[in-house]
Amino acid sequence: MFVRIKLLQSYLFHHMPLNYRSMHLLRDNAYINGNWISASSKQTFPVCNPVDNTVIACVPDMNIADTQVAIDTAAKAFESFSKTTAKERSDLLRNWYNLMVKHSEDLACILTKENGKSLTESRAEIKYGNSFLEWFAEEARRIDGEILQSPVPNRELFLLRQPVGVAALITPWNFPHAMITRKAGAALAAGCTCVVKPSEDTPLTALALADLAEQAGFPAGVLNVLTTSVTNSVAVGKELCENPKVRVLSFTGSTAVGKSLYKQCASTMKRLGLELGGNAPYIVFKTADVDLAVNSAMASKFRNTGQTCVSANRFFVEDNIFDEFVEKFVERIKVDIKLGDGSKEGVTHGPLIKKSQLDMVNDLVKDAIQKGAKVHCGGSPLPDLGPLFYAPTLLTEITKDMQIYNKEIFGPVAVINKFCSEEDVLRQANDTPVGLAGYFFSQDISQIFRVARKLEVGMVGVNEGLISCAEAAFGGVKESGLGREGSKYGVEDFLDIKYVCIGNLKR
């Protein structure tokens, strides 16, 4: 095993730019009970670089039996970890945070290799993800109980807030670092133990985080990482949902998968945190600063090549400024975006994550074009760059019969619609079963308060396209999920409230 890792590191050393050769956190085993282990079946699956589909590493393909071992391990570790003091958990999280800051460049290199995003974006994600550990290291010491006023004189009433138990964390490929730290930071702060199931597309970042957690001093069994291929993923997810020793499930991903997990958790009445799909409206009113709206649109739409759940998905621009906005947006796309291998200097955006993603985006665009959409730029794959690159695209003249009209695109495609009134655009913006994030631009203070209240979403960006931070409550309404991550509310999914009544006291 040691030889295999060294050979892999040697290969990466000679295939990355000189200043990005810090790959010593690369692991090719799962992490269970403080040990780096293979699958019980000895099966592995490849993790590929989406830039050119070359294999970066092969990791264990864990099955249901392996998952049960991880859950049992976490349940055993919970017996002692749940009794630690808030100060002890805070110190562990702070140690983990400090190590992540120290190894930020190492983590960014691994993230870029397996996800495809540029190093600039990877560094930003690492900094963002690290901030959750810093935040929850501090929040751990603010998990307080409550003294209640008794209705009778010889009783004392109080509330305890105690860790729920084993937490299963299922995380996506688009933010493989931040989605783990946002969930695990909160769970560990509360005193829960964790079984992490990262996406089959990006398990290497999760394993690097486990390596640093081990160095930070977390006891064996407190944090476990299962790696699974597409073949075993559904069965492993089902086991995490139905195993009674798992008391809370936190998932980030599509609404369809979230609904399936919701049903599977019903048999054991688990606590649930679901951060699901979005279809974010991006509204530009006639009073807006158009240049600011365009600048923010670049970040909100094209971050991670459009593969973010809070990405601007449906643009609505008031008719008075429609042509100006479109012209400036197209110019910025052509000038600012440089596609390519994210590990190379100057590259701003990478490929899509996998072929199914590219095919989905391409089919949506082709359908729109065939039905009369106007293409201002892009509109097709870029096979000369690599198998998964898609040109940054801007479409107008969208009609309701087009598949792209009201669908989450999850790719570098901006769809811009024209509107005439505030009432009309709010009706269109809210005409979707999901409600994660929404954005609008206006200089009218009365309109700002009206629209912010009327948008049916969990998060609103006003004159701002990037809204996520550790201090904010992240989550949606309607079919975009349950619960909130980050902020002081992020620990709530991992805590039970216990009411204690002490009676017959002598006064």
C-alpha cells in the first residue's frame, strides 16, 4: 500500500506545476475507527480527473457490511465522546482548523485534481470550508441549557441540550471540502460522532480531511469516512438511513435523492437535515446598478462552472435595461472566463464533473435552440479542451415550452428573460416547487424590503451575488430542504432537548 501511494505521488509530482506539488495528504484507503483500511471485498474504484479522465487514485468500494462496521464504531465512540466537555471539543476543532489552514495549499491541489475547478476557486473553497471549523470551535462552548420558571413552588425545571448520537453525513462533489466541514463541524461541536459518505467523484478531499482530523487528535471512531462507487452508493445510503444506531442524517444533493432518503429514514424516525436543489431567480430591476449586477452575475452564475446549488439559474431583467445588461454580460463572459486545466496559471474555470452532467447541459441547450432560443455566446461542448468542457453560454428569447425554462441547469449556461413589472417577475420567480436562494438588484429601498419578503426562498442576496458565510443560516424552503447549516442554528440538527423536572424540594 505504501509503495502504491508513493508511486501515485510521484506521478502527480511530475504532472503538476512546480508550486502545486504538495500531495502528501493523498490517501487511497477508507478511514474507520482510526485505521486506514480497504474494503472487506477488496474491491476498489477509480477517481478520475475531469480535465482529461486520467485516473488519480483507486479507493475502496465499501459495501453494506463495511458501513455497518463504521456505524458500530461511531456508536461505540459516542459513548465516551458525548461525555467530553465543550472546551475539549472546541480545542479539537480548533486543532483541526489550524491544520487545515497550514495545509490549505495541499488541500486545494487535491480538490482541483478530483473536482476540476481552478486552483483559485479551490483555494477559496478551502478558506470558506475552514471557516466553519473555526466557527463551530467557538459555538461548541455556547451550547447552553435553560432554567425554566416552575408553576409550583417545590419544583425546579430546566432543559438540557444533549448530542443526538451517530451522525451520517452524505456530501456532494461540487464542494467536497466545505460540505464536510459545515456538517461535521456542527456535529462534532455538539458531541456527535460521524460517518461521512463523500461523493464517489470526490472522495480524496474527504480522506485528506480525515488525515488532518487524526493529526488534530480526534479519538478513534469519532470521524469515519466511507468511500463507495456508484454501484454500492445506493445500498450504503439506505443502510445509513435505516440503521437504528444512526440518529441523524445530514444530506446535500438533489431534491429527488433527498426525498428518497427522507422516506428511508422514516422507519427509525431520524433527525434530518436536507440541503437540496435550487432554481435561483436573479432579478435585475430598472433602478439597479447594471455594472454591479453584471459583476455579481459572473460570480453567481459561473462559480464552479455553474455547478452550485445557489447558482443564479433564471435571470429576469426589466425591459428598460434588458439590452444593456445582456450586452455587458456577454462581453464579461468572453473576456473574463478562461477554460482549461485548473492547476495551470491563468485558468479561471474547469470542466463539468462527469459525462452525464455535460450531456444534461448540452441536451437542455440544444432543445432551447431548436425551439427558437437566441444564442449570444457558447452553446456547445468544447472537445478540443477535453471531454467534459462546455462553452460558457448565454441564451435569450426563452419560451415556456423549452425544457430549460424552469429547470435547474447546473452548468455554465445563463438563461435571461425579460419582464415588465415587479408583480409579474415575482410570480415567475416563485413559480417553482423549490426555494433555496434568490437574488435581486435594486436601488429602491422600499422595493428592496418588499421583494426580499415576497421571494419564496430561504436565502436572499440583495445587490450581492455571493452570500454564503459561516455566520449565516444556510438552507431553503419548500422542496429545497429541511433545517439550516452554519450560523448559531447549525448545531440544532445534532442536539436533543431534554426536559428535567426535580420535584418535592424543600423550601
